[in-house]
Amino acid sequence: MSEDGTAIAADGTDTTFPRLLAGHARVRPARTAIREKDLGIWLAWTWSQVADEVRAIAGGLATLGFERGRTVAIIGDNRPRLYWTMAAVQALGGVAVPLYQDAIADEMLYVLGDAEIEIAVVEDQEQVDKLLELLPNYPALRAIVFDDPRGMRNYREPQLLAFDELVKRGRAYLEAHPGFHEAEVAKGRPDDTAVMLYTSGTTGKPKGVCQTHASLIAAARGDVGFDGFGPDDEVLSYLPMAWVGDHLFSYAQALVAGFCVNCPESSETVMTDLREIGPTYYFAPPRVFENVLTQVMIRMEDAAPIKQRLFRWSMAVAKRVGAKLLDGRASDVGFADRVRYFVGDLLIYGPLRNVLGMSRIRVAYTGGAAIGPDLFDFYRSIGINLKQLYGQTETAVYVCKQPSGQVKLDTVGKPLPGVQIRIADSGEVQVRSPGMLKEYFRRPDATAESITPDGWFMTGDAGFFDDDGHLKIIDRAKDVGRLVDGTLFAPQYIENKLKFFPHIKEAVAFGDGRAQCCAFVNIDLGSVGNWAERRGIAYSGYADLAQKPQVIALVRECIEQVNRDLAADPHLAGSQIRRFLVLHKELDADDGELTRTRKVRRGFIADKYGVLVEALYSDATHREIETQVTFEDGRKGVLRADVPIIDAAVAPSVHAPLKAA
């Protein structure tokens, strides 16, 4: 779209990301394209300035001998220069490979080698140190460009190059080679690989998912059209750049719609920066929404009694009618309730949205995991149009979304424009999407295993369509199993129901091929810690708090509520949780227990804590264990604990459990 809101013509000049950038620089040169908060001040760049920076970076990469078809690693928090580097790499016909900034050195080593990285562009000293540590094992890395010079004064390694120096060299190169950048952009083709995003590696080594300009632009256009995004919208870019969602929402959609991307100062300031920017479009995984709500409830517990009563009254009104009003069903709400909601909006909901930084949000999405009903209802009841979406790295997160006014708690929405979905005989969801991957990088075997001969991507998820055409996902297809008596066992479904409680951060369910369902639980240290402090329960840290009898009783209440919910489901009534334990340590990606996208590595955990799993399925009431842990500074240590094994009450089923035939 141009300055006056008219669309940029799709005449073949906008088929790659560098061409889209050139189009925005041409039709809206003075509009803000990206902001970054630095030292408390928001800095801004227009589309013409972004295009100029990208040209200079591309010239700088050319001086390093970067060639078409090669890869560049990009590592760091969300920073304008890292996004610009992505565009510069693509302008030269290369492939950007963002890595998770919190990955440890060994994890980076695998991706660097697999993607054949020779040049890395990183944010700061922390990332430089990781790469320098890897150089003896990966000498192919010949250049490390760093953005933030703090702490780098005494570094003398020949591979290092300051970003400012790269840009300076690039401008000189462009002066000496007029027309170079434009010629390189013109060589780009829609089916060129634009970015390589690595899978989470839940069940094995991560795979490089090759997404083309065409697939990502098609997904971005479909999303932009679905929700009506345009150049007046704004997003806060805070999710990892290596995650496909950030690449779609903060990069591809911004280049398609022309809206402004805002980069927070740090991960610690995200909520403050969110309030200052007030984005119109927002995505967060359920855990972020849960953390925000937990903080709200903690603050309300500290409020004066009159404020607490007003809050409870207002939220009761909101829960009764808020979602109906949000969905445009005012006719279903009586006049008195409309007045009550108006008063609640004036005194509670409006100020609360403002405090959360969500006063301008038109559309908010969540995905990646199931969201609890109370959490979902809370946000929608106070006027935030929170919806769910569904997709994978391999489909550019472009499969299903919930249309406004057609939002359901237990579905992920309807197929997006251009998407086809079929349910295989096994119950697996299979997809044809404009956002389909080109291939797994140099893994024809994995590509053939994931795409059927007739072109359907096998998601690995089990699900079905409801009567309204909404897709419902129940679990990973490979994880759906049976207890020994034939009862259906869907571990992720059970785990998600446990994580709906603010006191439970992670859960791991076991039961396939066994006589009963059992579970590990991680408590949420912030939520349970606040709960304990208010009751005068002293504790020295996570391990101590997790084993307190009062905390175990609190977790048992949550588990028994889940059992009552499962009892109402004829498919899952027989897979109620019979025994559980509260783990003595938090599951951690650095210890291999979670992926970098915080997905539970269930098989790894079952092996690592095999002694605890077997204790759950014995008559033991406790079990001693020693566990190696990784500290924040990378040091290793050993944690010893005596973990109690707890029985949970099972609710009577209202149905006869469905068993295998």
C-alpha cells in the first residue's frame, strides 16, 4: 500500500522480500518502518532509511566474499540491524539462518555445521564468546560481525568485525560498483530459499526447514488479508528471531503490509515497552498470557478491600457478557448488563487494558500450546480480541485461524484461504498450504517422509473437524497411545489441562502401555512462591518449595480437578492421573529437557528420570535421586533430593470408558 493506503501493485516486482522493501521505500519513504528502544529512548527508521541500510549491509557482505546460495547465521535478540541483515542476505541471493539466542555453544555447533555457515552476524559479546568457543571445533566460521561493541575493546581475533565497519566497507563497495545491489536483487527468484528455520528437535536432531520467498509471502498475504492489516498497524517484536512465528509476524507480514515493527530494549523490559508502544497486533504463547494474568491477580491481592470487591463485581459482569459484546452479539445482552459492562469498562477493563499495553489491540493471537479456558475467557471478556491459530515451521504457521466472531475455546479455527486439510485414516492432520516448505536442507529422506506422494504435508498432529468446520487438535499423533486395558491415552492433552492452572508450569504424563496414567509436575515458582509467602510458608528455593506438604496438597487439588474434567469425557475418562510427583528441579532447555521453544522432550525425560517413573508405577512413597543440572553461567552441578510419590483421587466416570476394539 502507498502513503494514501492504496495497494502496491502485484506486477511481479514484489515477488521477493528485497523487492517488497524497495517497493515500500518507493511509495512510503517517510513512514516509520521500524523502531528500537535503546537506553530508554525510542529510535526510529523510515522505509527509505531501512532500504539504504540494507544496501550498505549487502555491500559489506559482498566485501567478505559472500556468494549467492550461501548461508549467514543471525544470532541475537530482536534488533533492527539483525532484521536488516536478513534482508541484505536475501538481496544477494543468500539464505538467512537465525539461531536461538539462548542456545548453548554445543547446540549452535550442530546448526552451524549442518547449515554450512561461514559468516555469522551477532548482537553482542555474549554471542561472540559462544562462537569463539566453537572455533577450534568449527574453523569454517571465517567472519563474526558484532552489532553491540560493549565489552569488545580488547578482542583481537581475526574473525571479528564491528557492524559499523561492515557498513562502512559496504558503502565504499557500492560507490565503486554502481548498480551492484539492484542487479543482485533483480536476479532473485520467488522460489529461491529465503530463510532456513530449524525445527525444535523434540524427537531428534533439528532439521533445517527451507522456506522460499514465494511461500512466506503467500502466507503473509493470506494472513494480512484475513485480519485486514495495513501500514497503520504496529507490532512488538520480542519472540525469538529463530522461531517461524516471529519471522512471519515481524518480518514477512511487515514487508507485505508495510506496518511498523517495534523492538524492545531487552527481554526484561518487554511489558514496559508494550505499554509505551500500544501495538494493534499482538501474538504471544499461552505462557506469556498466563504470566501477565498471574501478575494482575497478585496485584489485586495487595489492593484495598473496596478495590477488590469492585474488581470481582466487574469481572463477574465481564465473564457473563464480555465475549458476547466482543463478538458483536449485543442483542443477546440485556440493557442492564450493557450498562454494567460500560461502567466496568470505564473503571476496570479500560484501565486494565491500558496497564497491559493492550488498549489499541485489534487482534491478538495465541498458539503453540493449548490455552486454559479461564485464561482465554478473561482476556476476551475485558475486550481483547484474543484468538487461536495453528501451523508449523513447515507451513509458515499458515494453516488455521479463528475468524473474528467465530471463536471457540477448544478449536484452532478454520482453514485459512488457500489451505486444504484432510484427516488421514490414522487421525493425522494433513495439509496443503501456500506456506509449504521447499524441503528439509539436504535431507531428501526427511522431506520424503514428511510429504505424501500426492503433496500433503503430514503434520504429525491428531485431530478432527467439528460440526462448524473448525479443526480440533488433541495431541501429537505419535504420542496418542493406549493404557493396557485399551483406554485412550493422549499425554499432551492431559499435560495442557494441568498447565491451565497458574500454579503448574510444566507437566509430563506417562501411561502408554501401562496400567494407569501418572505424571511429573513442575510448579510455577513465581505463582506458588507468592501463594506460600501469603501463608507464612518459608522456603529457600525451588527444590525446597516443591517438596513442602502444603505445596504438594495444592498440586493434588489441581490434579484431582483435572481428573474430574477427564471423567466427563468418554474417550479419556479411564486415563485419569492415579499417582504424581512434584519434580525437585525446573525442567530446563539447557539440561536437554525442553526444546528452545519450551516443548517437553517427553522421551528424554522418561529416560533421564527413569528411576522416578518406575517409582510412580510401584508401591514406593518416595524415591531418592541425584540429578546433574546446568547453572546460568554454564557450570555443572549435582542436585540431590528425596522426592515424595503422591496418590491422587480418581473421579467416577459419567460414561463407560471407550476401549480399543
